[in-house]
Amino acid sequence: MTIASQLIRHSRKLKGAQNILLQEPAVLAGFSKDVSRNYVGAFGKENYRDSESYVHRICINSNNVSDRRKAFSSESLGTNWYKKTPAKSFTLFGMRFNHASSSILTTQRRLFSSNPVVVDLPPHQALGMPSLSPTMTEGNIARWIKKEGDKVTPGEVLCEVETDKATVEMECMEEGYLAKIIHGDGSKEIKVGEIIAITVEEEGDIEKFKDYNVSESAGPTEVKTASETSQSKKEEEPPAKAVEPKAVKTEEVSRSEDRIFSSPLARKLAEDNNVPLSSIKGTGPDGRILKADIEDYLASQTKVVSAPPKAKESGGGQLLDYVDIPNSQIRKVTASRLLLSKQTIPHYYLTVDTRVDKLVELRKELNSLQEVSGGKKLSINDLVIKATALALRKVPQCNGSWMNDFIRQYNNININVAVQTDNGLFVPVIKDADKKGLATIAEEVKILAQKAKENNLKPEDYEGGTFTVSNLGGPFGIKQFCAIINPPQSAILAVGSAERRVLPGGGPDQFEFGTFLSVTLSCDHRVIDGAIGAEWLRAFRSYIENPQSMLL
């Protein structure tokens, strides 16, 4: 469907304009509002006004081409009208206008819809898959909250969309009725912008979208020109070249194979997995089998795939049984971002042991106060987050990003906290952590960690971080590790486990015990030089070993 057809069909002021297109030799031309006063005198004030454009119907009864050119010449329109038009050229209703020339040469075109039913559809709005995170390219429909025929109002939740970060609620922007759901519950890998539903203004229009199909409405439009019509009458002249329609997506092209309609991608996927097409029920137009149908069939089969009983052993070794676990959207994006980070960011690592005896004692005292007041208990990780934020305030060079032509140093100190869940790795953010108290940080960490495990994080819960803390020591007992930087940040702190060590005392036979925590700072050498990274670690260790200073 062309943009012009959509404009005519959905505009209340241009509803009758579609009949004008079928009248010959009528020509439709659109001009900007700025130049309307220059040509309105030449053609009269009969116009249809829609938004910021005027659309004029100009009927030229003469079939003489030279007369038409004269009618649209600069003498009629004014020699400088096209210089006032913002754009150099534009296309409207299948006609292209070039402002670089002194006249407008228009070609009559009659537009034929490939699907006559679409022309009769009432005004409606196509809802596309929204981009709910900066890195999102495709998403999945977890479930629809609203059903077909339900009334929707602004702010109501239409469906839950699984993005590359979390499951996010998609809200309705306009009042109306949900007429058609294109992609139902569980739909996978829907590209951003792809139509997922149709809404209408009137409840009576819902039934008209019962058999609505996106592939049919988005089909190419056949265009024929008047010159082509006249040339086709002359057998001695070669036929004019017809405008080639846009290529249809491979997924939507169907071919018949033994009377089973399927897309090329679906047949290829079926052949690779030895799936008979006769056992698949297609969900595409006219029952054609699509790639998604094959993937759904494979997912419904037994997950554990055993080796065939008659399979030959290669090299005396037995074939292995295995499980193919599909990757979630968050895992795919995390993998691509970490791969990009490791390949493009020059990492280097700094490790230091910090004594945390005073930190442990302070935590006990604060937790006793928290119990009395009914607040959340503090963890060692909460104190580490606070010390990290204060060290970034003292050494702001580590709170930045590499921007190729410059280094962006952030004034806000927002700490991402790595949280491992069954759905993958999430990094919710504690914003302005340097300005918040320990009790507030502890409460926010617990709330965000729970939302991450439930896959209910919203974009504002994980966007805007400037530094990341990853702790594998407390939960898993990892002594020391090197974390991968979370782009576009320039550093990440890996926190290991605390261990008790024996230390020499003042005399030859004297000794004492101390608890030490190993931390490793991964730095982007483009932003943080080695000495700057060491300075930040010294500030961090000072706060950890003298935790009372964090309260000042």
C-alpha cells in the first residue's frame, strides 16, 4: 500500500480524493504551505487542506503534452516559487516533483490496488513492535493482556513484550478498540517496527478486520502510466518498461511443492532437521508454512535428542546424547555485547587485597540498628557499592566513556549491580549511589534483584549506569576473577570472597588474624591509565578499611 493511499483513506478531509485518482486526465499535485499563495491565483481556490499541506485538484482537459507543460511552467506558477520550498524534490500520489527545474513535469498515473478489499477498510491504526531498549532489534510477545474486540484507553497495558533486557509492558497510546492481533501469545523474533496489532476508532469496524492480513495489505502496488497505455496500442513501438514492484520478503513468498505451500526458509529448515512438511500446519496466508511454524514444531518435540539406534560409530567412539537449549533474547544480546567489549576494548586488570575487619564490625552495629527500626539488613555488597561510588567521586576519571573523538566524563555516579537469574545476566542500576545512604542502597538492591529474577525490570531500572560492580565472592565463594567491561562504560569491579588469614605480630612468636577481601578492577586503557586505575583502587581501599569515613 502506498503512502498516498494511506493518506487518502485515513484522512477525513480526503475521503473523496480516491475517486479523483480514477479520473483522467486529472493531475494531483501537492505543494508546501509556504508557496501556496504563489500558485493559488493560477488554479483557483478549490483545495483540500490536510495538516500543513494543500492538495489541489487541477483538471486539464487538453491531451496535448505541451499545453500541460505550459500550465505547470514557471510563468504560471511564478519564477521563484520553487526556491521557497524546503525540499529539493518530493513524491506525492505516485508523481515526483523536482524543484531544481524551472517547470514541473508530471506524469499521469492510475493506481490499482492489488487487494481491492483493503480500499474499503475503515480508518485504523497499525501498532508496530516498539523499541523498548537502546539495543533492541527484535522482541517476543509474552502474552496479550487485551483481547480482540476489547476497548482500550491511553495508559492501559496492551501486552507484555520480552525485550533483550527484560519483559516490559506495552501501553496503549490512543483510545479505540483492538480489532486484530497479528502476532499472538508466544510470538518470537518480531522485528522492531513490524506490525503486531490493529486498532480502530469505532466498535462497529472490528468485524471488518476479521480476515485482515499484513502481507496482503503491504503488497506492492501496480502502477501504469498514460504514456505506457498509448505505447501499448502501437505494435511497431517497443513496450515501455513497467515500474518494478518492490521485492517481497523471502518469508512471505510461497511456492508449491507437492501442493504444500511453504517459504524457502521453512523448507530449508525442515530439510536440515528432517521434518516432513506434510506433518506441519501452516499459519501463513492460505495455510502456507513459514519458518516460525517449523521452529514451533521443533520446540514441541522432545528436548533430549538421542542418537539413532542404527547410527554408525565414527572412529570407535560412541555418539553423544545432548540437549539443545534455545537462547533467550537477553542471553543473545549479552553475548554480543560482551564479545564486542572483549574484541574492541583494551582491557587491563588491577588486583588488590583489602582488610575488612572494621567493615564487618560496622555492618554488625548498623544491622542491629536496622532491626530496631525495621529496616533491611545491610550486606557487604551494599557497603562495597557505597565505597565504589565515593571512590568515583574522588577519582572521576574512572567514571567516563570512550567516544572516539573525546572522553565523556559523567557527573552522575550510577552503579550497575550484576544479578544472575535463570533468564540470564541482568545489571539493574542504583542511581546517584554516592548521594544515598546505606539503608536506601540496601533496599533498592533487594527490590531490583527481585524484579530481575521475576523478569520484570523496566528500562529505567537498568539504563544510565556509569560503572558496574560484579560480586561472585559472597554468593559463590570465588576468591578472585576478572570481569568483562560493560560497554560503553570504562571500568568494572570484580569482588571476590573474604577469607581469614594469619598475620605476623609485633614479636617473633606473636601473630594475629585478619579478614581480607580481593577485588579486581578491569579498566579500558583508552580512558583510564594504569596510574589512574591504581589511584582509584587506593581510594576504594581507604573507604573499605576505614568505613566510618563513608558516613562523613
